[in-house]
Amino acid sequence: MVSMYEVSITPCVRVLRALSEVLKKGEAHCLTHGIDPSVMLGSRLYPDMFPLVRQVQIAADSARRLGARLTRTVPASVPDVETSFAELQQRVQATIDGLLAVKPEALDGTEGMAITIPIQKDELHLKGLEYAQGFAIANLYFHAVTAYDILRHNGVALEKQDFLGPLGTS
């Protein structure tokens, strides 16, 4: 039987590690091609979409909040102040570190736990497993792949494997 830790924390850490590597390639691309990093960080796929920097912030927030909610703690508020690749890397790494600090047994029995998520002026009510799989991880993947797509769209040499990360690891 798969544990809640394996279906929630493990995939979040994997995606965030891959996102970190993708960001490294984005920064290297800027340096190699003489591109002001702020231009890349401000890039977006479409005018009504968030820029790269915000995509990374939201991806990290989704994972951080998942870890907090499933351990029955209030998610820490993290201000969105990053303006460089290095600062985004720090945010991603802090999120990974926080997730890795979660003990697997802390998530035992959280599959059916009631979770309430504030959504704009409303609330979303989900059970733990539904929240992890259908909301938090889906949101993390959406914003991580959008960050990847922004970088790829701007000429960064990325492949699918860069997004997937190393296979056969957890």
C-alpha cells in the first residue's frame, strides 16, 4: 500500500528539484546569451498569464502549503519578493527542506482528513487525499510546467527529461 507521504511529499520534492535544475539552465542561458535575467524572469507565455518569477513562487507555495496542511499546521506566509534566479532557487530549496523535514508517519491517516482551502472569497472543502492529488500537486505541476514552458519559449535548451528529472529516484 502506498502511503500519503509517497503520494504527496515525494512527488513535490521531485518536481521542485527538477524545477531547480530548469531554473539553473535558464540562468545559464541568460549569462551565455547576454540576456538581462530580469527580462527572462518577467517573461510570460501570454499577457494575461503570470511571469516566470510568479510561476515559481506559486509552485513552491503549493508544495509548502501541502506539507503544512497535511501535518495539520498553518501554512507559513512567504512574501513574494524574489527578483533573481538565486532568490528563486533559495525559495525552492527552502520549500524542499521543509518538505523533507516532514516525517512520513506524520501523514498517516490524513487521506480522509477534512481540509479547507481559502479560494478568493470562498472556501474549498476536500479530504486529504483529494486535496493532495487533485488540488495541491496538480497546481504544483501546472505552475512548474508553465515555468518550464516560459524558459523553453525563450530559447532555453530544455527537454522533457529536464522537467521529469532523473528517473528511478524518489
